[in-house]
Amino acid sequence: MLSRNATTNLNRRQSAMRRLRRRNASASMLYCRTNGCASFLVPDQTAGSATCPVCGYTRRLPRTN
């Protein structure tokens, strides 16, 4: 059995690892981020948006000049 400090430290480490994973994924690809959907968005440059193939969520893409 873990002590209270060890349990707290383990939870914080796991949370930080999840945060880094999300940050790395969002740097290279657009992540859906809707509740329960863990997929990447498919960008459509002509429409200026990205759509999730699983749940249908649509997000506007930032303009690049």
C-alpha cells in the first residue's frame, strides 16, 4: 500500500504526463476534444474548417497568411 504522499505524487505525475501527451498531439495535429471522442480532425483547407470523422464536430481553422 502506498503512503498518502506517494499516492498524491503518482496522481500528479500521471496528470502531467497526460497534459504533455495532449500538448504534443495538438502541436502536430488537430485533436477533436469533444466529450468521449478521442480522434483527430480532418482539415479541409478550401472550407477553412476541420471535421471529426467519428462524431462530426466541426472547428474553424485559423487563417494563415
